[in-house]
Amino acid sequence: MIDELDPMHPGEVLEELYLKPLGMSPGALAKALDVPRTRIERVARGQTSMSSDTACRLAKAFGTTPSYWMNMQTNYDLALAARSVDVSHIRRIEGLNPAAGR
């Protein structure tokens, strides 16, 4: 059985699918996007989350949509959260019937 893969941070996608093929540094992209260099560097290294502002700017720059970038961030965040959920807590709430409270 294959171990669960690590979730992919949107910065890894940015780095591997956009920056490297273009031969562009995070600093050069930041300059083109008119944002602080550290913002793109930290996203590309997976040290910070994708903001909606950055997603909008990347969408314009690369012909994608802001949702493309934000969905990657959401999926990454959910994958990390799912790994950290306390299984005993899940067992306690599995028996709950949300409709019963209505």
C-alpha cells in the first residue's frame, strides 16, 4: 500500500509549473506583480499561505483564475487539517444526527 502523499502547497505549484519553466525567480515575479519580494518568496517556499490578493495577481499574470490558486490553498489546508483531526473526537460525533435537532 502506498503511504498518503504529502499535500502540495500552492507555492510548490507556482515554483514547479510556472517559475522554473519561465526561468523566473520569485523576486522577478514579485516585481512584475508589484508586491514585496518576500511575499512571493515565502509562498514559493511554502512558508505562507496564498492570499486572495496574491491569487488575483497570479491569475492575471498567468492566465488562470483566482479560484485556481485559492482552491489549491484550501485543499492544502484541508489536507493538513484532516491529518491532525483527533480520531477519538470523530468517534464521539459519528453518532450525532444533525436532523434530530430540528
